[in-house]
Amino acid sequence: MDRTVTHSRSSVNPMHAILLAFPVALYPSALLSDIAYLNTAEIQWSNFSSWLIAGADFFAGLVLAWAVIGLFVGRAGHARDRGTLYLGVVAAMFILGVINAFQHARDGWHSVETFGLVLSVLCTILAFVAASIAHRGAYSVEKRA
């Protein structure tokens, strides 16, 4: 009897992928709440965005720490160039996220305005790029058993 066995392997640790999912979800949510604030001027949208950015920054910091460790040990050791690119993207996402958090901590309309919105867009793009780099190396092998 023939059967096909499929083995899948990602280049990132499953826990790392779970941690990366938070910035990927929270930064775009903060961007949407920034857009809602700019359209309605309801201050609660700005507060909501600040909390979303704080949560995304917390998990981005954990992802950054994991990426630094993973660059030297673990699965990313064989793909040093891609690991370095991933580390750079995650570091930029974290740094811009912290600047974005400081921007959103300002008072009133100045908390979001153009600079806060641009930072939210950049953090969102970098989160998506980091996720695509992290999961680009996933592969699947089929074997006949």
C-alpha cells in the first residue's frame, strides 16, 4: 500500500511565530484606529491606538530578543544572511514602534497627525515584511512510504 507522508518545516521556532503574530495584528489595528481618529476626532480612538502600539512594542521587543538569540543559535544559523535581514527589519520595527508610542503619548490632535500616521504605516509595513521573511523559508517534503 502506497501512502504519501508530508513533512513541513519552517525556519522559525513555533513560539517565535506566535510572538511575531502579535505585532502583525496590533500594528495594523493601531493604524486603523489612527485613521478612525483622524476621521472622527474622537479622543478614545487615540487612546485605543496608544494601547495597541504599547502591546505591539512589548511583543516586538520579545521578537527582537528572540531574533538576536536565534541568529547565533538554532535554526537561523544556516541562513545567516536572511537572519541578519530579518533582525534588521525587526529592529527597525521595534525602534519605529517605540518612537510611535512616544508620538502617541503627546496630547490631543498632535498625538496622531501626519507623523504618527506615517509611523503607524511604517510599523505595519515592517511587521508584514518581518512575517514574510520569517515564513519564506517554510518548505514541505513529500515522501512515498
